Amino acid sequence: MQEIKIYKTDAPKAKPTGALGFGKIFTDHMFIMEYTAGQGWHDPRIVPYAPIELDPSAMVFHYAQEIFEGLKAYRTKDGSIQLFRPYENANRMNRSADRLCIPEIDPDFWVKAVSTLVEVDKDWVPYEEGTSLYIRPFVIATDPMLGVHPSKTYKFIIILSPVGSYYAGGLSPVRIYIETKFVRAVRGGTGEAKAGGNYAASIKSQEVSESLGFSQVLWLDGVEQKYIEEVGAMNVFFKIDGKVVTPALVGSILPGITRKSTIELLKDWGYEVEERRLSAAEVEEAAKAGKLEEMFGTGTAAVISPVGLLRIGDVDITINNGEIGPLSQKLYDTLTGIQWGRVEDTKNWVYKI
Ligand SMILES: *Cc1c(COP(=O)(O)O)cnc(C)c1O
């Protein structure tokens, strides 16, 4: 495996005091390496965090050939630092890479790059309850060229951001509505790749939802606009009449690692979990029949995000009296317990730095 050169800053920044928020503060260092066709990935190094210089014609600016990942480093009670299922992120990034014609990165090297950078900036992993160090690996196409074709050069960069607790005031249910005008992704498109372009297409809906007092939108399938897909940066689950239902990964849905972990836990606990097509009409009917017991989103940022109110058309459905359901709470406690080292990791999900 290639050696990662480390060039430490001689001007470390002051650590933040007060609320961290999300993704606004960056640490002292970043990881960077380049790809050149014929040579492969080369020159891996950790350098002081700083702006990068790119040619204005760099392909990423014009055709959005870009992929990213998101994971966290957690501070445990004894002061040690750990990651949650980082190989899942490494492998997913390679699947995204394949979809966008970006060269793959050896998963072992990927995890080594992440853990070496976290080790260098370990003092930036916050200690307060619910806080963590968000890790953002990404690859950009850098060929200075306006022709539409895969770039021959790339940069793989990892940056780190200490982030606050998603639920500063405790786990609280969100309000979402079903988006009926715009769609996020279509089958055969890039919806199952973690690509920045997917987000560019979603910002308009996000803006409208916030202006209406909702936190996010729930996307429907791009073909019939009937079937539920996912929410913003979260996969979505419904507890209907004792069973748990989540949309099947049909190609336009991002395969979340929190989603996968949630399904594994639910099955361990004896729940019947159905991964299948689920229409908005079915959810509405279940709610009317009093069978929609819980609804929640899953994702690295919030882990489990209970939904207290779902708007379908002009019908507002209140779920579990707008309160956190017992299953959502149990999943949240278990997943965050494993991530912060408070609950025994019987599934080998934790990766120690
Ligand atoms: C990253 C992401 C998710 C959640 O994935 P996790 O691995 O659980 O964090 C869900 N949907 C979209 C669109 C995403 O980009």
C-alpha cells in the first residue's frame, strides 16, 4: 500500500467553542491525492487545510463528474476514537465511481487514508454528548477540457468538520411533505450513486419545503410519481400494523448504510421487514385505518429522524401523536450507543482508530 506523506501545519487553528452546527468549521489538515491515466492514483499526502487551485475549465465545474461520501468519527467515554462501518463507505464510493466513470480506490487504502487523517486531527474530535467529527471524502474530475467525456485526471480529497448534536434539544419529530412536482432521480439515472449532481437537482424543492415550515420533502419515483423513494439525505421506513416497510433499492434510491444497519437490527429483534414498492396511497390508507404506527428517516447525520407529520396532497397525517415512537427510539438508542461505544458492538461494526 502507498505511503501517506504527512506535512503538518505550523499554524494550528483555535478549536471552536460554543455550538458547532453542521459543516461550517474545518480542521487543520486535509488528505489529497491525484489520479493520472496510465499512472493511477499517486502522491497521497496530508497537508494543511487550504483552498485548492483548479483550472476554470476543470471538468467538474461543467459536467459535475463528482462523487462523495459521508461518515463520522466518534469519541468514546474512554477518550478513544472510532468509525462506524467505514468499509461500507469505501465500497459504496467505488460503486458511485463506476457509475460516473471515475477510477476506483482500493478500499483498504481508502480506510487507511480516512483513519490516518482522523489520527492527525484527533484533537478535533469533540467530546460533548452527541457531537462527532464529520468526514467528507470526495473525488472531482480535473481535466482542463470542455469536451464531454470521462476526465483523465482526478483529485481525491478528504476534509473533516466537527459537528454538533443533530438534536440539541433531544430527539424531536420532523414535518415533511410529499413532493409531487419535481423528482430527485429516475431509474437508470444516478440516484443510487452518491453524486453531487443529485443534490443540485433537489435544492429547489428543499427551498420550498423550508419556506412552508417543513424540514424536507419525501420524493416519489420519477416515472409514475406514485411510489415512495426517500427523503433528502435519508432513507425512509414505515411501521405499518406491526411490520416494517421500506422502499426496495430499485436503482434510483441511495443505498444508505444506516438503512442497511437498521434492517439488520430489526431482523435481529424479530421484526418482519419488507423491502418493496410502497405507494403514497398505501401510506395514506394505512394512516386512515389507524395502522401507520411510526415513520422515520435513516442517515449518518441524524441517525434516526422520526417523522411527526406527513403531508400527502392536502391531507396532513399526524403520526404517533407527533411524538417519537418506541421503535424509532430503540433504534436511535442502539445505533448511537454502538457508534459512541456505549452499547456493546456485537456485530463488528466499529472500526477503532
Ligand atoms: C448519504 C445519503 C443517504 C443516507 O446514507 P447513509 O449511508 O445512511 O448516511 C440517503 N439518501 C441520500 C440521497 C444520501 O445522499
